[in-house]
Amino acid sequence: MRLLSCVALALCVGLTACGTDSAPVAGAPRAELGLTPSPLRAGDPLTFSLTLSGTPAPWNVALFVENPDGEIQQLLPNRLRTSPVTLAPGAAYQFPGAGAEIQLRAGEPLGTHTALLFAAPAPLNLDGISAYAGAQAAFATVSVQGRGHLETELLTRLRTAGPGVSTLLRFDITR
């Protein structure tokens, strides 16, 4: 198993907010995102929980995290899986899951981080949004960088590439 330091991924928790694009509509697709443990301290292992409801079929998902310095990482999809990540309605998906090739750990920079879960009924087109640095890269590099750009420019690009639903999760990493 590989250990993925959050220094590179800049992850954290303290669950300060969790929300969706707008108020939920009965019967409409909805994505939910959680994180354990809470509170989160630098060095702690962490796991994201992704769920989807309000749709009869699985949807494709992407998971991004922005650290307090504005660096954005794409966690899903990645090359550690053989196919794009899909969520079945009502089933919780853990990332990383039990027996995964990697383990995520909270790291610096300390402070408030923001995670974005985007789900779409069609395969995600991430061209121009992210790319792999090389054949051996497990995680794609996001082209959009900068503080606050996860919620503005990146989310706008995702919505322009195709319809979907999204949710944000803010969490803190402390010492």
C-alpha cells in the first residue's frame, strides 16, 4: 500500500460546512460528501464517503480538494482504478476504501480545505480540466489553480462539460 501524504494533497477536517448547489428537491439527483475522522489533525489517516440519491442508475463522479493555499488536487478519477468511478444510488463509496493501494493522511498546510464532489449521468469529460503528468502518474494535475477557484472556475468548467450535481465539504486540519 502506498501512503499519499496530504502535504501533496493538502487535506484536512473539522467539518465546518457541507452543502449542495441548492436546496434538495424531492426525487432530484443529489450527491453527498462526508469525511472521517472529525476533528482531523495533521498526520491522521482520512477517508471520504460519497453517496448519490434520487436517480435510478449509477452516475460517474469526480472528487477534488483545494487546500488553504489554493492548490487543487484531483483525487477521483485516478489511475489506481481500472474504470471510471461510478456511484450506485443509495450505496456509500469510501475513498480510499478498505484494502486500497493508498492511504490518505492529513497534512500541511493547516487550515480550512474545501472538497468538491461532482456527479454526472454521462462519462465525465475532464479534457482541459485535468491531465496526467506522465504514464506513471496515478493522479491527474488540475489545470485550474488558485484560492477559491475550486468553487468558481473549476465547478463552472465541470458544469460546462456536461450536466451534473455537486456538493462541497469544508474541513479543517489542525495540529
